[in-house]
Amino acid sequence: MIVLAGLTVGCSSPGAKRKATTVDTPSGQPEIIIQSARLEHIQAAAREFFAGRGYVESASRHAYELVFDRRIEDSKKPQALRIRLRAAPIDSTSWRLAGISLRVEDWRGDLASESVVPYGFAQVQEFLEAIKLQVEFEK
């Protein structure tokens, strides 16, 4: 939790080095390719992965998208970290799974707003790779 909060807030000292905002993928953003798997298996693995880390699943507007939130406990305001995963079919059995890290202000409120947290991209990439390993292990 502290690590995720640190990724969201970052270090405010002027001379501090920040983590890279891109990852080593074709798009520069967190993504993986999962072959020979059904979408249902990928989504089940993602749900299990994030539930085990204290995230709750939130509603999504798309069938191929999953949204996971985790409240920022240290904050006096209702804030959360959000991971949004979106699957895109490559062919009948292969999927591109992309993720993005977000900070949610006024979490679960009427005026909730999201902002991208590019400093969390490296960690989201690690999450995606762990989900891929889990899917491949369960084949």
C-alpha cells in the first residue's frame, strides 16, 4: 500500500529522480499478449490477482474492461488507486491486455475524477506479467 501511494504521489523534492513514465512495450504503456487463452480465464485470473492484493472490483462500461480500486488509507479525503485493464482480441485465442494506473479523487462520490499516474506504469506492467503467468500456469 505504501509503495502504491508513493507511486501515486511521487517525491516532491526538486532534485529527486522519478521513475520512468514508459515501459518497454510497443506502446510504451503497460501491456501484454496472452496467447491460447479465453477471455473468461484472463479476467478470472485478473480478479483473483487484484482481490488478493486488497483491490475491489468496480463497475466497468465495457465487456472487455475490468476496473479495480484500492482506497488510499493515509488520505483524509476519499481517494483511491485505480487499475483499469482492457482486453483487445488479436485473433480467436489471443488477447492484448493493456493496463493503466489512475488516481481517483472523491472516490465513490458524485464528483469523482480520475487522473493518470504514469509513475505507476512499471508496477502495472509487473501486475500484467504476473496475471499472464497465472493464466499460462492454469492451462
